[in-house]
Amino acid sequence: MNAAPEPIIELAGVTKRYGIGTPVETEVLHGIDLTLRRGEFAALIGPSGSGKSTLLNIIGLLERMTGGDYRLQGRPVKELADAELTSRRGDTLGFVFQFHHLLPAFSAVENVMLPALVKHGRFTEPDRARAMTLLDRVGLKDAADKKPAQLSGGMQQRVAIARALARGCPLVLADEPTGNLDTHSSDAVFSLMRDFNQEESVAFLIVTHDPRLAARCDRVVELVDGRIRSA
């Protein structure tokens, strides 16, 4: 019997409150329990205001939780200082957003190399080789030297996916990655993420309002009023 893949993230009883100590203190996450393992392909769904973005920010080490326990590849996040959080984020997590956030002055290949620039302060030949390989994988090798303004929305999002995978992170967090695309481009972007998931065991947690895309994921995590209703 094969052992289950190792957990990448483990959340237990995670809470998040804003305005602590003020008359408008509000708790937006209430005791979240969630485990995501290597190679999983999961959708995170829920109505607006349910806490999806807050939960994604906590998992992505962009916000600190108020209470509970969060382990990233077995390491308690509470133990990490801010500098360590930044380092762990870059080594473990890739991000894809609804709006691709490509730098307009950089070419496609330079945008894919940005995580390496942040890590090392410079571009290296191995970084460029990895970036070109990824652009080839997403069908944009011939557009490597083009600026974002020269690319369609779907092409820009494919560059963003390549950038998210540039450091070989085991988990990609995608926040409405197809929300700004037409149906054809949306399907192409979804298929690319699925390919990387299946071929390289990269885990994906995808926030989406599109039930058609959520239904194509292996697992659906539903968040309602700051609580997981089903997972």
C-alpha cells in the first residue's frame, strides 16, 4: 500500500481577527482545519466575503494568523521571523493572480526570472535556461523577448504561471487565475496548471468563482462565513 504524499500545508484551528482591541474587532476565519499534500489539485470556493482571500494570504505567508497552528512542510510558521517567512515563501510557494502583475518594462523571460532576481539579486544563465524551458512548456518560447504589452491576456497569464514555477516550488496558490480571461483562454490556462500538477506533482490551490473549473479539480474546499463547510 502506497503511503500518502507528504503534507505541504497543515492548518489546525486557524483564526484571523482584525481590529483587535478596538470596538470594531472582527473575526473573519473561525477555526480552519486544512491539509494539502504534494501533488493535490484543489479548488477553494465560497461566496464573496467568506474569507477566501484572507485564508490564501495566511497560507501564502502574506498575513499572520491570529490563533491556531500552521505548519509549512512540517515547520511551525509561528516560529519564523519575518526574514525567514520571506525566504520560506520564495522557496516553497508560487503565486498566480487574476491580474498577472508582470513588470511592463521587462520581457517575458525576464518576468519569469524575477523570483531568481529577488533571491539572488541578479539573473544567472541557469535562471535564464530554466525560464526558457518553462516558456517553452507554456507555448511561449518564441515570445520570450516580448514585453507584456505585446502579449494577449491569456499569454500574459501563461507567463505568470511560468514565473510561479520558476523556483521549483511544491505548491502554487492561484487567486482567480482565469477570472479575467475568455472561455478559450481560461481553459488553456487551467490545462497548463493541470499539466504541471500531473507531470511534476506540483500542488495547486485555486480560488475560483467558476463552478465549471472547480468541478474539474480533484478536490473542492468550500468556505462559508469563515468556516470550511466541506473539504
